[in-house]
Amino acid sequence: MKTVEVKGSLRESVGKTNSKNLRKQDQIPCVLYGNGENVHFHTHENSFKEVVYTPNAYLVKLDIDGKAFDAVLRDIQFHPVSDKIIHADFYQVHEKEPVWMRMPVVLTGNAIGVLNGGRLVQKMRKVKVKGLASQLPDEITIDITDLAIGKSIKIANLTFDGIEFMEPANAVVVLIKTARAAVLAAEEEGEEGEEGAEGEAPAEGGEAPKEEAAE
């Protein structure tokens, strides 16, 4: 899967005062856990541009004072007013241990239901999956070409080698709804057909209705 590099430095001390001073310098307090003792470090807020402000999922290559770690971003906290990042948690990834991540869902193909007037609704933009980091794909690609009106694709319908889906099996990922315009068109077509039937001429050989004699 895709990777992004983040460089950081070990924190000299841990506490609210130190964290506040770091943020004044546009540095974000972080912690790396998942391998015994936690590693407390800080990195510049610009390091998160490719990790946070993107629909993609990345494996993070951490460089903390020259020491390398493979990790995934597990949690991030934002300031309630400014919306700036104030803290981040990373989980260390091990080669032979599965890890869970939220992967982006990418739809491919032109759904037959949309071509027939339906409306495409993507219920899940990301899905939680589990697997070895080396086997995780960049994205979950779903072909919707054969998806008809009223039909859906659920988690239970997805199968990818090497990964396990951590979402409910009956969760809907994408569906095709009947568009209101398509329903109205069908109703109008039906009404026109009924009116045409009422005004049809009698079949050949049939007797035309007699007009009532005027009084």
C-alpha cells in the first residue's frame, strides 16, 4: 500500500506545559504505541497534510531522531474552535501481525441502473479492514457495472484476498435508488397507454357503437 514519510523528534518532557509550548511552534505532540513502551515525540503540523487531509489510506514511515518505525495513524485530536491538530496517536505495525485500517472505497464502471434512470447512492466512503500491512490494498475497488435499480452491494458481497472486513455483513456500501423522474415518466407513460386504449377503433369486423337517436 501507499506510504508517506513523517519525521519527528523525541520530546524532552511530557505534560501540558510542554505540549502548549510545542503547539506555539507549530509542532504537534504525538505518541507511538504498540510495541511495549510508548514513544513520545513531536512533528511539524505540515507533516499531516498527506496523512489527514486526504481520502487515501497510508502506511506511515516514521523517522524519530533517525530511528525508523512502520506505523498507521490511529487517532487524531482537533482544537474545538480553530480546528487545528493538537495531538496524534500512531500505532506501530509489525510485519507478521495484522493491523486494521479504514480504506477508501472506489467505484468503477457505469451502473446499468443509472443508465436506466436510477440514482447512485454511495453509503460508505471508507470501510474498516484488517490484514497484514504488506497485503493491504491502496483502496477497495468495486465494479458497479451490473448494479440494477433497487439493487445494492453489501459488505457480505465483497471478497478480497488477504483482508478481512470489520464492518457488519449486512451494511450497504452502494445502491441504486429509483429516481423520482424515472417514476413519474413511467406513470405518465402508463396513463397515456390507458387513454390510447379507450379511444381505439373497433377491431376489423366488429360493430361500431350505435348513436342514440335524438329525441
